[in-house]
Amino acid sequence: MKTVSPLSRCLPGTVGTLLSIGLILLPVCGVQAKTAVNDHRHPTSKVSSSEKQCRLDIYHLVKKEGRSFRPNLQIAFITDNLYRQRYVAMKTGISHPTGFENISYYRSGQPIEVFTANWRNNGTKHTVSRLVILGGTSDKQAFDVLSGLMKTDQGHFELRDNANRYRLNANRNDITAFFTCLNDYYHE
């Protein structure tokens, strides 16, 4: 007598599992959730690395209509390995006010460091800025401090400006790849 698994009755493209109700095992078939979710996801971080540049982009996402997300703030940690430059750039929507703004780095609800951004319109789509430490002028110093804080907090941190709170969550593999690129290609 041949035994047939109850899960073999699931249609192709579905996943089967056994649901336990007391002593009874019921086969349950369903579509893989991964496929449905990935259609609406946007990465929270992205890394690109080469001999010329190391770059880590971290996105703050907001929910659009339906189940999709879009970034409303992008932070880029950028090095130019040939010219030994490093800085933190930020980009947001064109409606963001231009001019100087203090941005605080928070860890567990407590302010840790304050940076200054000088927001400028970049064409008709975005407002951009580079960060410096409050009261400072060196974007290299801001890069060193912010990347160190981000590494310590494993990519999970919060930035606050005058009106907004941005909780950021970078992928751990992206952070590792970024700092590997720095160690391999960016030398002072």
C-alpha cells in the first residue's frame, strides 16, 4: 500500500504545511507570502563599492496608497577614494524648506549628536544638503561621527529635524559591505 502525503495535494506554486488541532493534522495549502510581499517592497538601504567610490544609501520609507512604500528621505555616506573626500549627503522632496536646519541623531530616545544641514533645491524634484557637525565646517568630520554612530547602532537609528522624525534601518549586510569597502579602498 502506497502512502500519499497530504501536502502532495497542494497545487503547484503553493506551499503546504500541516496545521495541528489537538491530535488531528490538517493539510493547509497557500501561496508563498514572499512573492506577494516583495512586489510592494522598497529596500531600506543599498551599497555600491569600487576602487573609486564607497557608498551606502539609507532610506526612510513612507507608505503610499495601497501597500507600496516610497522613500521620503535618503542619506548617502559617500567616499571619493581617488581624491580622499568623504561626506554625508541627504536628499528629500522639493517641498522641504531651504536653508539651515539642525538635525539630531537619537539613540533609544536620547539625543546623541547634532548636525547642521544647509538645504538647497536641486532642480525641480529634490532638496539636497551635506551634513556638518553643529558649529563645524568639515563634512569629513560629520562623515566620521555619523558613520561611527551608525556602525555602533548597527544601522538602526533615528534622525529628527524641526518637524519630522525619521527612523532608519539599514541592512546589516550593506553596512558590512560598506565598511569593508572603506577598509579596502579608502586610505588616508
